[in-house]
Amino acid sequence: MSGTWGNTIKYTIFGESHGEGVGIIVDHLPPGLELDFSAITKDLQRRRPGNTITATTRNEEDEFEILSGVFNGKVTGAPLCAFIRNTNHQSKDYEKTKDLLRPGHADFTGFIKYKGFHDYRGGGHFSGRLTAALVFAGGIAKQLLAKHHIRFISHIYQIGTICDLSLRELDLSKHDFSDLYSKDFPTIDAAIGPVMQNKVLDVQEKGDSIGGIVETAIMNLPAGIGSPFFDSIESVLSHLVFSIPGVKGIEFGDGFDLAKMRGTEANDEFYVNNGEVRTFTNHCGGILGGISTGMPITFRTAFKPTSSIAVPQKTVNINTLENDFIEIVGRHDPCIVPRALPVVEAAAAMALLDLLSSTY
Amino acid sequence: MSGTWGNTIKYTIFGESHGEGVGIIVDHLPPGLELDFSAITKDLQRRRPGNTITATTRNEEDEFEILSGVFNGKVTGAPLCAFIRNTNHQSKDYEKTKDLLRPGHADFTGFIKYKGFHDYRGGGHFSGRLTAALVFAGGIAKQLLAKHHIRFISHIYQIGTICDLSLRELDLSKHDFSDLYSKDFPTIDAAIGPVMQNKVLDVQEKGDSIGGIVETAIMNLPAGIGSPFFDSIESVLSHLVFSIPGVKGIEFGDGFDLAKMRGTEANDEFYVNNGEVRTFTNHCGGILGGISTGMPITFRTAFKPTSSIAVPQKTVNINTLENDFIEIVGRHDPCIVPRALPVVEAAAAMALLDLLSSTY
Amino acid sequence: MSGTWGNTIKYTIFGESHGEGVGIIVDHLPPGLELDFSAITKDLQRRRPGNTITATTRNEEDEFEILSGVFNGKVTGAPLCAFIRNTNHQSKDYEKTKDLLRPGHADFTGFIKYKGFHDYRGGGHFSGRLTAALVFAGGIAKQLLAKHHIRFISHIYQIGTICDLSLRELDLSKHDFSDLYSKDFPTIDAAIGPVMQNKVLDVQEKGDSIGGIVETAIMNLPAGIGSPFFDSIESVLSHLVFSIPGVKGIEFGDGFDLAKMRGTEANDEFYVNNGEVRTFTNHCGGILGGISTGMPITFRTAFKPTSSIAVPQKTVNINTLENDFIEIVGRHDPCIVPRALPVVEAAAAMALLDLLSSTY
Amino acid sequence: MSGTWGNTIKYTIFGESHGEGVGIIVDHLPPGLELDFSAITKDLQRRRPGNTITATTRNEEDEFEILSGVFNGKVTGAPLCAFIRNTNHQSKDYEKTKDLLRPGHADFTGFIKYKGFHDYRGGGHFSGRLTAALVFAGGIAKQLLAKHHIRFISHIYQIGTICDLSLRELDLSKHDFSDLYSKDFPTIDAAIGPVMQNKVLDVQEKGDSIGGIVETAIMNLPAGIGSPFFDSIESVLSHLVFSIPGVKGIEFGDGFDLAKMRGTEANDEFYVNNGEVRTFTNHCGGILGGISTGMPITFRTAFKPTSSIAVPQKTVNINTLENDFIEIVGRHDPCIVPRALPVVEAAAAMALLDLLSSTY
């Protein structure tokens, strides 16, 4: 049930954090596609630990090997398998504490589901490391979407209580926000980034972690993509976005704020612009009846604080079933949000490509 | 892509608001199951327009006919088809304004997706009327889940800016909340219901509408249900919940509030209780790594204000592609939230049953 | 698992022989399609009992009602549900013998699978009557394929040991065989039809039944349709053809004869004809590596003799688990093959349309 | 559409004959399963070229690497990826003749489907080499089925016009046929093997090839597995068996012979044996209404002659679109059938396991 997703283009993810490596198969790609591997590498670097001052210093190489589906530099159309071999892992760290359930992690739920046979080292198959495979597959999806001029804008919208400007408040047709892509700490308001970073450093010094929100806009998706029951854009996007470890909420357009609004405030009135139907506002996030309006798709993704924290926590020894304490050592990201941007984009790109490919 | 959903038990929805009727096929039910049709009827009544003072007075009968899959009062195991024939509809109302796109509705996106061939009467296949079919199928799913003692608590958490108590703040093991099920306007705090209802009446008098939030807890789901990548509980639940017209946001556990929290606040520490692993708190909403912890699954679903409002709105005539105005006549629910509770439960039950059935 | 099939266009079958009726949902049809219902009715008549001298005289009306998905005479793109209500059935016939397993039927296997809760009347969900739903859906598929000039030739190739000419021996580009479509007993060699019919009558007089083979050619399927692993044309076609009750074998091109052949005999050599690659012969049945060559797709489908025969048979009373005898009364088709042609075409059309729709 | 198959347990195949290697992902295996890798290696050896006197001498190592899903020697439940790296391939052989379509191969159809971008070396993704991945996955499936005592008997039933004894004529309950598994050239009648081998050698000397038939029985499948419409045992088994390169026909039980039979001959009468319902005969191959009867599942699979033959053949240069000739050099199996037995078993095991897992 879990490892394969997609109706038209199918993705199959596999691998573990401290096993041989992580990989993904992408099936039903158009033959002849010339992949820009440097762009994929760029996205993998955006995701990679160690690329910001606060991130974990584990040096993951993230070098992928193409095991199938590419010939003479082009996609053949047969299943493409990419594999990222694990190189830098110290499994012994995990042996000592393997029976102590780390709060916030999947140690307990994985133990139950897999009856104790899961690879517990560094989260195993649950590890955030598998998002490298998502970013790889999403990188391919983004290149296919780019042929339709569909592109992604994402930024750190919130960390703790500190908020960036919102894409909702800006005229997205007047900026291209391409600088966000190359920033180490991508915020729209250049002044807010350092404030957020200080907050993260502050939290980190206390051995604690902090949550945040990624905001994303998808530009140039044509009107008419998606479906009512059961493949609405919201359904398919949320399905994939909630596959990302640590995500606990998603909202489209004005989302939860719509609960407070009146119909007169929330409805996006229509007008004609150069023979095209547009809406004056975009409270619906570019989606009506599960189908794209042609306006930007906007959504916000809430991430919980990193579960690995350096303070002692109450827990249970799953072997002895006795109460115990755990102290998690080693450096961990105090905030996952900066690295999560390319992952959210990847999940969204995979979702959209599937919807686009299954349109009449 | 859109009409069929499910891995183990498959649901296929069909029908239109002003056509012959709406229906749903539920396939792969366990043979011999004795359905409690009165419980399903009860849920259909909870969803039905006209059951609260503020709801639309269109009298939908919602009487379902079983076209297949039941024999001698029991489920056979072959596909079960339920059909609710439309009886009370005035299609002519819609002919006059069929070219005027109703803001907030799927008139425009449906027109584009279906190239102008969709049934535009009353929303057609996009209509909220199809949620009666969801409630039917969800009713079956709830009865199957009840055999595992899994049950649903849902209430109106918010309308406009008025909030009920939250299930997050209550000890769910100490109340059963069964009274919510029979209330016309289900809030936990009895005093807040009338305040909300007055707000809805006030909005209605102005020809306007208002949004809100449904809060749900799923009790007694055993630990170990769900998957990492790509069938997390959050993925599958959100997929189905976003199939409900009008839903624009979902959050699990503390959801968007987690963005503001520290790891020390957000992590749910473990302890042993009578040989079972429990968490002191439930900020994660009963889900870690996409898999159930055994604690209640809690989530909040944001609904936008009803799109049909009585005030004139700017729009476009899709036939002439000229700017125009629309005034929507007829009575419509000023707030969809009270009727949405059984629909959210139905979607969640369908999702959970699929996850439960596909566990080892 | 059983009732829904298809990747792009999804079919969901439901219903029982002696329940309310039988139906099928066809989802993801192109909006605006104008269906030729008279052509579908024609196919239903070809399948209908009573249209040949030897067939059962049960008068099934086979009048379908469109419950959804068609508006103003055109397909909307939302799920299309067609329902054929049962009118002429005498359930009491089946009550008396319900515990006696009819040899060759699914009485025993259905009892085990559905734990005794299946609708046993006239085969219930296993009944050949459900092929009316297949013919309906296949009729739609054929109309969509016809837009690509894809058409079907099928005839009674064999009954007992009596064989018609084979499509393998004829130059399919020189005949259109359209007369087969309107024949009551479609054979290519006009002289062989009466011989076969006499054989069937002879068998019928003895209260016995007889098997046969349907041969089919699919014309004008373009080259490049299908896939290696796991969606070869043979895989997908056989999957659907084996869904037809009574089918026990399928072979493509020279099929089982290829076992006796040499590579020099079996290989179809290539040549260029007007800039197109063709093969001199077509031993492979128009399929290499699971993918169409552009030559006719040819296959043969073996049907077992009708299981309902008028002679006493040894059996078991499933209720008492004692040995017993059964005598099946009532008129039954002594040979299913003449009625099976539109069903085989329907299954093949559904399969091909799905493959065609999922091509890049 | 092509690379992933399965409802409960999902298989995703990838790789090319002369690329990095071939592999398969098996998802949703039961955690804790201890795999007998030596049994899988045994099956890979049965399939391997060079294990019979007549087979190609290309020495494929077939050593698999487990990239994920196994930890401490046991299946974790997360996706299991096995990879067999290519070691012994001479790609240059294929460069010279890459534009000359080999008759009987997928060169032409692959070229069209993949628009000329497929890996043409040695058949690429179409190569019989990918059946090593099937054998690996099928080997796992067989071990899981063995826990239910389900086992496979397969033998070379026919090569050219030379036939072995048929499993249909033998009392399968009285022999276990386990010796077939270790024979290099598995026939039931020990005398017929050498005759067949001489025939193959004779054909080989002429630079030609020859077809044949594999016969298989699946023992101890319990009654009640499978479904009517659309997942009959025949549907699902044939779907996977036709994924094997070179297969052109399949028949269950008496298959095509049923066309010649009467109902009185074909029906399998029931009797009670120690409180269990059995049939005296098994003309239906252990399947009624798509569902297992509890008797052995028997089927025959027809393979065409190996397409690679040493005699000159007419063909087309796909680059210049001119008529040409091709002479295929190198050693090739003159008959694929002896190596095909474990592949047929693997495909059948994968199919059955899926059906078994999706039963109520």
C-alpha cells in the first residue's frame, strides 16, 4: 500500500537511512526526455543537511546512480531507477538506545506495525533521508511541468511566531521570486530571515527544536486540472504532502481563515481579461470544485518541531515495557523547515504531474 | 481518475444533483454483514437540508434503494450499489442563469474540464448532494469499524470567530460525547451553540454566508495502522476529506499550532499503562510516522462559507465571455458546517477502513 | 478487488441475475461524446438469449436506463452509470434446489468465497446475465475506438469438432467481414453455419451442451500500443476476456500451434510498404514484446460447454454435506458461443481502450 | 502502466539487459519473514542460461544484491529491492545491427512505443534477462505460499510435436513430482526428455529454433480464492503469465479441448470426501466462476520459438526505412522452454499470492 503512488506516472520509493541506500523508481516517463541532472542536484543540495548554519553536520553525499531507464543521456520510457547509496552513517550510535522509544519519532508505531522487525537505525525507512528520493523524483516532475511553464515559488513563511510576508498579500504576477531558489534561508522579506535564524539558534542552544510553516505557490497551472470526488487537487496534493515526515497540517488559499470569513469576503468574483476568465482575488487558492481555476495554486504546510531534541525525555523501553528516560545525543536540525522547501515542491510536483497526465 | 477510490474496499460514486439521482458502489465488503440501515438513515438525516433552523428548505428525501449486493438482508460480498433517486428538484431555476458563473462554485472549472458538456443544473456532479452517497458509504464503513470498537466524535468547533471547547483540551477517555450525535447543532459547550446559531441567522439575514471548522476524534483505533510513504493516515484521511465540497484545510493533532511550538512542548512522551504504551499528551493527533499510536486520532477540517449568497456578485457570462452580474435566488444554507459533520465522519471512516483492511 | 477494472477509463460492474438488475459504471469518458445507443442496443441483441433458434427462450428485455453521466444526449465526463433492470425472472425455480451444487457452475466456489451469503438465484452475481453490462460498456469503448478506425471482426470459429475458416488463413485487408455483424449465426464459410447449428440442435435434443471457440481480429490498431512487463496487450486482453464466464483458454496469433513451429516458420519478417513497416505474415497476432505491430490483433477464445444440462448429475448438498443428484430443469443455451461474440468484443474493446488511453 | 503490478503485494520491475542491471521491488511483505535465499538462487539457476546442453553459453552470474527491506536477515515490511548487476555483456555486438529490426523481437514495437529512445542493446528492457527479476520476486512469493502448503509442479509438456505425459492424466494426489524440480530437463516420462533434447539439438544445428508448452499444476490452493469480474484466477494468472516474453497462449484445465466436449463430459461432478466437497474429475482446472475449487489449478502455457535464429531473414532498416537482411550472430537458446519453468512458476506465484492476500 505504501511504497508506490501514482495513476499515470508511478513512483516507488525504497530504502533505509542506515542500510544500503535510498532510491526511487519513476515509471511511465515520456521517452526522449533529456533530464537536467544539475537542476536535480541543486534541489538535493537545497534539501541537504549542512547547507545552513543551523543544520545537522552529517555530511550526506546524496550522489545518485541511475540504475535503469536512461540511455544515451535520455529517458527511455522504461522504469527509471535512481539510487543514492548511504556512505556516512554510524549505525552503532543507534544500537545502544534501540529499545528506547524516541518521543515524536516513529520508533513506537514502526515497532508495532512491523512487529519489531523494522530497521530501527536512524529511523530506517521512516527517516527524513528518504525525502532525498522524493526530491529526485520531484525534480524530474518539475522539469516536465516546466515544459508547460508551470513553476514553483516557496518560502519559509513562519518559524515559531515569526512570520514572513505571505504570498497571499503579494501580486504574484509582478514578481518571479526566482531569488528564493538560491537563498540559503529563503524568505521574501530579507529582514525577517536573520530574525528567524536567530530564533532557531536560540532554540538550538537550549537543546530544543522549533516548528514552522512553508508557503508555496504553483504558477501557470492551466484551468481545468483536477477532479471532483475523489481526485481533487487538494486531495492529491495533500496526499503526497502528508507523506513528508513531520507535516501535520495543510491549507489551500485562505484555508483555516475561511472559517472566520463571510461568503461576500471569501468568494472570488470573476472578470474577463484578454478573453480569459480570471478572478479578482484568490481566496480559494486557485481551486474550485477540486479543479484549477488558472490562478496560482497556493497552500501552506505546517511542520512540527524536529523530534530529536537534546533534553532528557520520559519514555518506555519497548523490550522490557518499563518506564525509562532517553537523552538523544548527536547534532540534529533544530528546525526542519529550511530544508523542507524542495521536499514540499517535489511532493507537489509529483502530485500535479499525475493530475496533468490524467486529464483528457 | 476521480470516481473510484480505495485499495481494499473500493468506492465508486456517481450521479448528479438534478439528474436521475446519486449513488455509490461499495465493493469487497465482508459477506454476511448485517447492515443497520436505520443508523445510515440517521446519518443521512444529520446531513439533510432542513434539519436545522438555518438550513435550506429544499426537502430532499434521501431514500436509498439497494440495487445490488444485499440478499436476504445481508451483504453478499458482491458489489453493493445504493441509489438515491432525485425527487424534488426544479431544473428550470438553473436554465436561466446557466451561462453566469457562480463565484465560489465549480461552474467555471467544471466548464473548462468538461469542455462545456457538464450537467450545470444545481452543480450537477459537483453538488453537495453527492455527499449523501458519501454518507451512505461512510455509514457502512462506520458499522464495520464499530466491530473493532472504533467510533467517531465530531462537533462544530468554530463558526466565524466563535469557538466551542476543543477536544484537545478534554480528557476523551472520561466522556463518550454520544449526545453530540443526536443534537441538531452539536457543540460540546451547550451555551455556545445558540451563540453560533444567532451568528448564522444574522449572516443569513444579510443574504451572506459564513465558514467554520469541524473537529473530529476517532476513538479506539489500534496502534500500528497506516504507513510511511505514501499511505500515511494523514495522507489517506486528507485525500478523502478534501473530496468533500467546501473543505480548504485540514490539520492533525495540534496542526498549525505546532509551527509555534518547541520540540519540548510538541513531543508526546511515552509511559506504560497496564502493559500498554501510551503518551501523556497527544499533540501528534495519534499519528507518528503516518501510523496510529493507539491514542485518539484528532483532526480539524476547515470549511469555506457557502458559495451561494443572495447579494449581487460580479461575474462572467461564459457563453459571451463578457463581464456581467449574478444574483443567486432561492434559499441556501448560510453555513454548511452543521450538516458537514456526518460527511466528515463518512470520509474519515471510508479512509480508515481501507487502511485497516490493508494491514498485514 | 473484483468489481472495478481499468487504469484510465474505469469500469465498475454490479448486479445479480435475479435481484434488481445489473449495471456498470464507466468513468473518465471524454466529455461531449455523443453515444450511438442504437449500436449498443444492437450489440445487446446479439448477446440476448432467444435470438437464435437454439438459445434459451427466457425473454430478457435488456433495456438500459442511464442513471448518470449523460446530459442533453452527450457524455458529461462524470461517471456514467447504466442499469438494466431485471423483469422476467422466476426466483422460486431456484429455491428448491439451492443447496444442490450445480456441476460446472460457481455454486460451490461462490458458497465458499462468500461464506454462504451469496445470491444463489440463477447464479446471482456470477450469472452470464452480467455480460449484458459488459456489452454495454464495451459498446461505448467500441465507439471510442471507432474514432481511431479500430474495428472488430469476430466469428464462430469452432463448435465441437466443426471448424469455420480461420481469419489466419484470409487476407484481412481484402475483406471487411461486416456481414458477420448482422448474421444470427456468424461464420465466414456460409456452408458451415448450418452444420454447426445442426450439431447444437442434436446436442440439445440429448439434454447436453457443447463448447466452442470464438475467433476475433482487431483491425487498425496503430503500432506502439501496449507495454512490456506488466501491461502487454496479451496480459490486458486476456485479463478481461477471462472475466467472461465460461472462458478457459486464449491464444494470440498462432498461439498453441507455435509450440510445434520453428523460428524460421514463426518469425514474421519485416518489409517496407509505402513508408510503413509491415510484416509478410502475422504469426505473432500483431503483438511483439507486448506491443502492437500495426497488423491485425488476432486471438482465439475457448468456451466450455454450457454447464446447465438436462441430464441427472452427481452432486453434493452443501447444507447437509451429503452426496446427492441434481436434475436441472428449464431451457438453457446448449451452446454459449453464438451469443458470446459481442461479449468477447466488449471485453477486448474495454481492454484496448484502456491501453490506448494510457499511451504517451 | 507497465512496471508495477499487484493489489496487495506490489511488484515494480526495472532494468535493462545491457545497462547497469535488472531489479525488482516487492512491497508489503509480512515483517519478520525469513527468506530462504538459497531456494531463490536455485530457481535463478533453473532459469539461467548455460544450465542445459542446448542453452546459450553467456555466463550470467545472476547474483542479487538486496538494496532495502531486509534487516538482520529478515524482511522488515518496508519495500524490498533486489538488484542483479549486469557483468557479462558485450554491448558492441548490438551497435552494428541496431537499425536492423530482428524479426520476432520487440525491436520494431519498442522503437515505435518509445519513439526511438529505448535501449536497443540485447532487447534492453524487453530482454528475457528481466525474467531473472521475476524469478526472484516469484521465489519470495513461493515461500509465502509454501506456508499455506501451496506448491508448484511444472514440466516440459511439449517441444515441437513431441509430448510428455500430461498432468491431466495423472493422479496428482499420488505423486509429489519433487524430482522435476532438480532435473536439468524436467519431463515426467524420463524417456521423452532425451527425445526432446535431440530435437532441440537437431534444430539448433540448422540455426533454427523451436517452440513448446509448459504445463503447471498448483497444489493445495484452498477453495474460495479468486473473484468473478474482474479478478478471476484465470484473469490474474494469465495477466502475469503473458508478461513473460514469448508466451502466446494459455489454457486452464482442459482448455481448448473443451471446445470439442459436451457438458456431460466437461462438467466435474461433486462428491463428499471426509466432509470436504471434491470433484471426481478436474476438467475445469480447479477453477469455477473464477474461484478455486480446492482441486489442483492446472494450466498450459505456449511459448513461441526463440526469435533469435542464425539464418538470414528479411527485415527493414528502421533508420533508412529500406528493405534489408539480417543475420543474427552469437549463440542463443534454440528453445526457451526448459528455462521457462521457474519463470512460469514465478509469475503464477506472484499472481496467486496477490489473490490470496486480498481474500476476506
